[in-house]
Amino acid sequence: MTTKELNVTLDAEGFMTDPKQWTPEIAEVMAAEEGIAPLGERRWLVINWVRAEAAKTGEFPSLRGISKNSGVETKELYELFPKGPAKKIARCAGYGKPKGCI
Amino acid sequence: MSDERKLAIICSKGSLDMAYPGLILANAARMMGIEADIFFTFWGMDIITKDKVDHLKVVPVGNPAMHMPQFIGGLPGMTDMATSMMKKEIEKLDVPPVGEFLQMVHDAGCGLYACKMASEMMHLKREDLVDEVDAILGAMEFLEKAEGAQLLFI
């Protein structure tokens, strides 16, 4: 399955435009497209934390926020989501492209 | 994101306000999967010197962006005041202090290099520099490393 076949709206860069449409299956499809499937326990820890945090604050957390508070530190984040962790985490978690500088 | 894109930053200034732009850009590059290296030279050495990194300052004198008469900026205590104000604002933005920032960009895979000539000029040895520094390099060695990179001088 590809992200185009999912029944969700995506922007031109493949980010979901409505996080409420997200399901765990979508995360796995996004991960496959990003070359990091299957997600596994550590990546799920990050995705679940990010979704809970974003639901609480109304904003997608910064990468620094994720590394400080999710239980997965910077080095491991870059190993789990290589070549652009901010973007990969946002896609798998069903959020738009992160705009923060940090 | 393109796999080949690469950023090389030269940090030549050691004030607090000149330390952040390079670190923020290097970190942003890493966050989007772009390779990044920083070369610290001249006053930029303060940013990676153990006993200086936590004491970088914002100096109001000679800085027109402070929008105050020069003589006021030169009064005793003004530098410390400007410094502590900037540190507070930076913290509000969830941006870490410089020492922690170096660790973060390094963990993110950004290379940190000290200039050989500046180290010698300032009598700094490897042990005087923060642990995150990957190596002390000559200018030619850094330029070799930066081959094909977009180069930024700060």
C-alpha cells in the first residue's frame, strides 16, 4: 500500500493535512515510504509521545522537545529516523511539515 | 531531501549573538538530513573553549541594533545586562544554552572542528576545548572536508 492509496488528504510533500485522520496503519505506510518500516517499539514510543504532546499543546513539538522529554535522545532519534528526523517523525505521526527552527 | 546537499559553516566570532546563528543553521541542516560541519576560528574559538563557552557575552558597544547611544552601552554593567536579557529570551524559545547546543548538534551528527592556527595563536590545546570537538584542523584540511558544500562565514 502507498500513501496515495490511503483515504487521507496529503499536501504536495506527502504530509497529512488533518492529524485527526491518522491511524496506526497510516504510520506504517508512511514509514515504508520513508524507508524505516517496520516502525518497532522505539519509533512507536516517539510517535505516540509526539501525538500525545501535540494533542495536549496544540502544536507539533520541536525536535529538542522530543529528545528532552520523549525518553529517546538526540543520537538515537537520528538513528531511528535517519536523514531528516523532524520530517520523518511528522509524517509518521500524521502532522504537517514542521516549521520550527530547533 | 537531496542526499548530496552539504553545509560548511565557519564561525569566526565569539560573542553570544554570533554563536547562535551558526549553531541554529547547522542544527536545522541536520534536522532535514543535510550534512553539516562547523569550523571554529579566531574569536569563534571561545564558543568551543571549556572555560569560555558558558560565559559568552552580547556587547552593546558598536552594535547599532541595540538602538541606544554608544556611551550608554559602554557604561559598567551594560554588557552583563544585555547578555542576561538575551539569554532569557533565547531560553523562552526553547533554544538551549551554547554548551548544551554544541552537544545537541554533535549528537545530531554535525562535525565540530577547531582551527589549528587559531588554537596555536591562543595557546589552546585539545584538553582546553569542549569534548564535542572532533578534531583540530588546518585551513586546507577543513576546505578538503568542505568540498562541494555550501559555505557560510559568520
